[in-house]
Amino acid sequence: MTRSTAFRRAAIVLASAAAFGMLSSGPASAAPVADFAKGAAGLQALATEVSPAATAAVDALLGASVFIPKDVLEVGLTTPQDFMYPSPTLGCGVADKPATVTLASAQGGPNLFPQITANQLRFQAIPAYVAIPQSSDLSVAWINLTTFQGGIVTLDDKLPILGTPLLSKIVDTGKGTVLATMFGTVGYADAVTCTVVPTVGTFTV
């Protein structure tokens, strides 16, 4: 099956799900306070150049809402929107079980940390398997029902320095209602592979 054929089939499945009311949507936030967002982004970039410890410290600082002005909290932070259901995940589990689940979500912008701009979604996944991912082809097929744009992307963000998969990706989806499905595999040490059964969701950008 070609990549374009896979995308067309995913789009048909997602559109059908929406037509039958299978999916639910969550709200996205308004525009951020520009000055604070610019300063926070600059501080994060500087910390990245210094060291992982500096990055962790700055992330903790920006994540401490007590230090962030109330107006920024109201308009500069968004909440991840969950996929419709946790994805059954085969081939790995807790206490030698053969299966577990993967929690998947998408977060819209504008958002301060992680830094997501307007008209973007950050897709992310967390398998319920206690180990550090070593490899991944976890992917998302998406289609914007407002603009009819779409694509298939690999969640190939990596942890700086270590280079291990973060199982996330920021995508320029454009503004509108986005239907998406997540699927693929995540590899761990000792030849353990988690196969993520597709889950679906709808997201407001």
C-alpha cells in the first residue's frame, strides 16, 4: 500500500467517524501575550545552549504558574486534548503482561511550554511501559476538515544530547477542526517492541 493510499483510507475512516458523532472536541486558547512569550522563548533557547541542567531549571521556572502573570495564564497556555480512547498496545506491558495501553493527545497553540505557535498541534504519546524508548515509527495521519489539508507525519522529535525518541511532533495543521489517527511501533531495549493499535480523535485549533 502506498503512503498516499494509506492517507486516503485514514481520511475516509476519520471523516466517517465524525459523521456518526463518534468524536468529541475540546477548546483551544486565544492569542498569548507577545512580550512574555518572546522572552520565555529566548530564555529557553539560551538554556538549551548552556546545559541540560539549565534547560530543566528554566522549564521548571516557566512551569511554576505563581511566577507567570495572570493574563498570560489565561491566554498563553493551552491544555492537551486527549484522543478518543487509550490505544491498546501489544507486545509489551507491566509485570510481563503481553499488552498495555498508550495515552495520546494533541496540544494546540499558542502555548509557552512546550512552545507551540498559533495554527499548530503538538501530537504526543505516552506508552504505559516503564522504559526509555530507543526507536520509534509512531505516526499520525491527520486532515483539517476546515481547509481539507492533511498529511502523515512521524513523531520523530528527539531528546537533546541523548537522542532518544520523545514520541512527539509539532505539525502546521492550520486553523480549524482536525481529525487524526495515531499508530505505529515503539522499540525498547532487549528487543521489546510496543505495537500501538490506531486510536482516533478530533481537535480544535
